[in-house]
Amino acid sequence: MDVWQMSLILNDQELFAEWVRDIKTMAHRIISMRKELYRLLTDEFKTPGNWEHIVKQIGMFRCDPTRVMDVRLLIIGG
């Protein structure tokens, strides 16, 4: 999104309200996906390790310190 588009959204009440709704929808979707991933890793697959960082994280992006052995365990099912 460029400056012109952002200016248009921020200066129009209807567009701004729609943008806020979209941001909230996206945030809730990210949170629900993280909860489901956490549930799968801990409850369903019993993946060893502490996965709490997945649900405690704030923001859209995450960089996990995943080791090669962790990935192998996820692939073969532990």
C-alpha cells in the first residue's frame, strides 16, 4: 500500500472503518491459527519441546529457533 492509498483510507470515515474491521479480522485469524497449531503440536502429535511461544507471540511474523532435529521429528511424527 502506498502513501496515497493510506491517506485516502485514513481520511475517509467509511474506508477507515472498513480497514479497521479488516485488521481485526486478520488479527483474530492469526490468533486462532496459532492456537490450533499449538493444540496440534502439544495435544494431537505430542511433539516434544515447549511450544508456548507460538501462542504468546504478538504480531504477524515469527522467527522460530527450529533445529534440524525438531523439523525431522515433525516430519516423521516423532
